[in-house]
Amino acid sequence: MTRELTYKDIKEIKYEKRFGIIFSCIIIAFGLLFNLNYFLDHNKNINWFNICLINICICILSFGIQFIMNRKYYKDLKSRNKNVIVERVDRKERSITYEAGSGMLNRPILGYLFPKLWKQEMKSKNRFDLIIKNTRYEIDEQLYEKINNGDTVEMHYTIFSKMLLSIEL
């Protein structure tokens, strides 16, 4: 079953395009560094034809790579539709995860003398998961409380990139 993309879905697809844009900007930055190096080394003998040719190739390469990386997202935005698949929840799980880098190494002596400086517990966070066809999907707490084992949920996917947009009851 297909439905039309919502504003939130469009925003999420556009957010996924950032990797192609960042990679394209990195290629252009290396091209600018090449130009700077060329101008600093060749003060008097500047071959403008070679510089323009190399700059045109760098621009074509960066925009081509950006288009290739994001072509499926562009197709999804152009089609303005998404696939909705109804699946049954096998089970749901609640677990506690810890934020990476939030704790400090506990020094036994200093930890007792100066607990705020040398002893810090890791920050915990509740994680809510649905297991559907042996695949784990992370969801928010409100949806976790509404869903029971064996319920059916709607999973919204983009048509071309097959990206999961949302899970709804």
C-alpha cells in the first residue's frame, strides 16, 4: 500500500542527503587546496588553461559524486510516495544502555577523597525496541507503551532507497 509523504518524511529524507553534500564539499576543498598550492609555487608561470581545466574537472567530479550518492533520495522526493507494510510484532524489549564517554575512570583513593572530580558513573538511558521478523527496531517510549506482543504495526518505507521512515500503530 502506498501513501503520500508527509512533511516530517520529506524532512527526514532531506536530512539523509547530507553525506553526499559533505563529501562533495570535501572534494571541492581539496581542489581549493590544489589551487592555493599551485599559485604559491608558480608565481610567474601560471598556466590558466590547465587551472581552469582542472577546476572544471573537480566541480564535475564533486557534483557527479553528490548526485550518485543521493540519486535514490532525489527519486523518493520526486515520487512523493512511500510504501506502508503491515507487520506483526514478535516481541518488545526494554533495556538500559550507557552513553559512551560519559563516565570517568574510577581512581580508588582519589575517588573517595574527591568524588565529584574522580568518580563519575556512566549516564544510563532506556532503550525501547520492537523485534519484527528477527530484526530489532528502536522506537520511542510512547509507542512502546501502546504496543503489545502480537500487535500489528505499520512500517513506512521510502520507495527507492528503502529507508525506514516511521513505525506507527
